[in-house]
Amino acid sequence: MNTQIAPFKVGEKVKFTSENRRYTVRAAGPRFAVLNKPFNPKKTVIYTVVDLQEGVRGTENMVFGLGAETPEQCAEMLARLESGQSEVSHRNLVNLEIESREEA
């Protein structure tokens, strides 16, 4: 596990270097975290999955994902990631570059 980055806490706000708006941690474990932020034009959210062990983030590799709008959907996604049923998509992978973190 990447010991330089502490695990996330649910409710924490995270600003990534390449993003303008902060994400909110919706589900978190020792290795993975599911974060989202509002996407108002479509009245939905944009999400990202953080893999602390690999030091990357991206979307889940499920072709027809089940969403990350609600806390329940985020918890289900986290469970899939932790059990190995899914992983962070290699097609949408970016390095984990955190600008700031704030506890809720």
C-alpha cells in the first residue's frame, strides 16, 4: 500500500490538481475510495475511483456501470472493487495528484 497517502474518510473533500471542483468521498476502504461531484447540466454526478495502492484514479471498468449517485451505489461499487469483481479502468487511468484534502 502507498504509505504516503492516508486512507480517505467518508465526507472528506478532495481537490485533484487537474480538476476545478472538489470531489466528496462517498465510500472508502483501506485501498479504494469512491468520490463524486455534482454535474449540474445533466442533474447527475461525475465520479472517480481512487486506488491508493497503485496511486491512480479513474472510472470503474464495468461497461454498463450501476452508477455512483447515491451513497448506496457508491458502497456497492466499493464492495465490487474490494472483492475483485471490478477494478479501476485502465482506459481512463490518471495518476493520483491531490492538491488538497479537507475533512467534512
